[in-house]
Amino acid sequence: MDGENMLKEKRQGLTDRITEGVIWKQILLFFFPILLGSLFQQLYNTADAVIVGRCAGKEALSAVGGSTFSIINIFVGFFTGIASGATVVVANFYGGKQEKEVSRTVHTSLMLSLCAGVLFGAAGIVFAPVMLRLLQTPENIFGQSLGYMRIYFAATPANLFYIMGAGILRAAGDSRRPLYFLIVSCLANIPLDFLFVAGFQMGAEGAAIATVLSQILSAVMVFAVLCRDKACYGLIPGELLHCSGDIMKRVLRIGIPAGLQSVTYGLSNGVIQSKVNSFGTDNIAAWSAYTKLDGLYWMTVSAMGIAVTTFVGQNLGAGKMDRVKKSMWECMGMTVVMAGLISIFFYAFADFFFGIFVEDAGVISLGVSQLHFLTRFYVIYVVVEILSGTLRGLECVVVPTIISILLVCGLRVLWIVAALPVSNTMETVMMSYPITWMAAAVAFILYYNYYMKKNGNTDG
């Protein structure tokens, strides 16, 4: 009985850290494990890129990071959006201390992840050649890109189960254990990369095998922890078959628009990638390396977006709107500072970073120019991420999705179509990012203020 009381006190402590006390300190305590977890997640792809680039050449590097990376991100990004729907629902019930509803949401969401994993995995394997052709993947890297994709998609059920399970833990205020899972899987991924890429000389396909085995390890760990945990968010395998229709609808109502929002980024990036492909292998390799470095920025703002969504969701469930508003402002301020520091750091050490990936001087020069150009605009996107995360925590997702579709995907594609015939350069392609970030930021500011006033909340 004493053990049960201790467990209840521990669970209550996780909630209190979010619904009580000094917001900015608690946000940082919650944020840093997510950020470090994202860092280790990024190391999956970075380790692949560095080892493949060094051991198998720039063609294999392009296969791992070019069109392949864009396509995989579309699939994974869509499901991550759906998982965020489950995160919001769990956080809301958990903040309101509705333990039975938390359990129903957990089992329904995990079953959804397994079903989606099978569906997405099959679709990815079957349609991989078509998708690579649509992105105008060069013939000299087509075979390796196809092999990488098919191996990666074969393990999609395990990957999506991990994404959902980690999201559930974070929704309950536990951002540490998902970090531990990623540290272990990343430490396994690096030697596996060396084994399959350098040892067995399997190129891009070897990197895919290493990544897949590491993702399966992550899924096994999150499954074991959820099964062992006796909290309301614990997993009882037999209950997976008893899905709740009303919970499923609520999760999908929030998650599908969030997933579509993520897909708009992926689709527009796919359009960008197809144009990058037209500038040749050196530009593809430079852009592939840039996207790995750029991931450090994206994972920082995304981690803060996850933090603000969880904080807003739990405090909404607890009926504390004053903390909802303060969470947004404090997250916004901290993320602006972080984005500025990352921009300065990347700009100053660009040559060094690209030298890690490749030895080709031409590729390094192209990559440095790409990094110097885009880091100047990083801080603008912070507004989009934080306001989007706040609105998601408030279970407002439809309008943010429309804003993203129109002003991120639509405007970006329109820019490419209209501007490239006038100036067919990489700078023109890259300019599509800051233009769409600025437009989306203005729209989110206007809509957030409107939403808060409409719902009787002055934003001050």
C-alpha cells in the first residue's frame, strides 16, 4: 500500500510541475529532455550521413539525405501530427485528474499507431519508386535511394509505436524516459552504421538497416516501460483491442489537421528538393548535409513547441487560463533567444561543420553559402511554431492547418513556380523559406489574438 501511495505522489508531482509553480523554470526542466532526445534522434540521420559520406561517397550521401529524406519526413511527419492529437487529449485528461479517460486514450492511441504503421509501411514500400520519380531523383542515386526507403518503411510499425508511446509519456509530464530510450538507441545506431556501411560495404542500404534496428530497440523499450508502469497511462496489452470510438474521434479531430499541417511542410520541402536535384549531385550533397545541420535548429524550436502544447493542454484541463497565456509568452521569449544563438553559432563555424560531412571542396563551398543564407531568417519561424503549439494545446487546429497549407505549402510552391523562370538559382529556391515564414508568422499572430479575445481571454 505504501508503494502505491508513493507512486500516486510521484504522478501528482509530475502534474504539479506543470500546473503549479514558476512557469519558465518548469518549461526548461521539461524542455531540455525533449531537446536532448531530439538531438539523439537527429544523430540517427547525422551518423548515417557522416559515415555514408565518408565511407561510401557523395552518391550514397545524396541517396540517404536527398529525396529519400523528404519522402520519409512526409510519412513520419503526418503520423507525428496524429500523435500530437493523442498528446493533447492525454495532457488534458491528466491535468484534470481523469485517470480512467487517460487509460482509454492511451490504449486507443497505441492501437492506432500499430494500424497506421502497417498501412504506412506497406504504402511506402509499394510506392517508393513512384515517389522518387516525382522528385526527379537522379539515376545515379536512384537504386540506393530506393533500397534505403524500402528497408526504412519495413520497420514503420515499430517507429510509429515509439512516437506514440513517447508522446504519451510526455503528455503525462515525463520527458526524461523518452530521452533515455533515444540515448540507448542512438548509441546502438552508430556502431551498427559502421558495421553495415563500413564493414559490410552496404552503402545507403546498410545505413537503413542500422537505423531500423535502432528504431525497433526504441519501440521495445517504450513498450516495456508502459507495460511495467502502474500509473493511469500504463499499458495493458489485452486492452489494445478495446478501442474507444469517442476517444478515437477526438484524437483524430486534433491529430489529422496537425498531421496535414506537417505534411504541407513535407510536400513543400519535396518541391524544393526536386528543384535542388536539378542543380546536380554537388548541390544535392551540400543540401543533404545542410538539412542535417538545420535539423539542430528545427529540433530546438520543435521541442519548445511540444513543451508549450503539453503545458497548455494540462493547464487547460486544470482550468488555469492565466498559466496558459503565460506559458505561451515565456516559451516565445526563450525560443527567440535560442534561435538567435543557434544562428550566430552556425554562421560562424559553417566551414568546420560541412568539413565533417564531406572532403569535396566544391560541396563544402555550396553548403556554407546555403547555411549563411538561411540562418539569417531562423528567428522568424519561432512565432509560427510557438503559436501553433499553443493553439494545438487549446484543441484549436483547423485554422492553424489552413494557415500552414496556404502560407507555407501554397505560397512556397507559388514562389518556386513564379520566381525560378526569372532567376534559376539556389538563392531563389532558398528564398522561398523566409518569405513563407514571414507570411505565416503574421497570420498566426492575428489569429491567436482573435481566438483569445473570442473566447473571453485578454492576452496580456
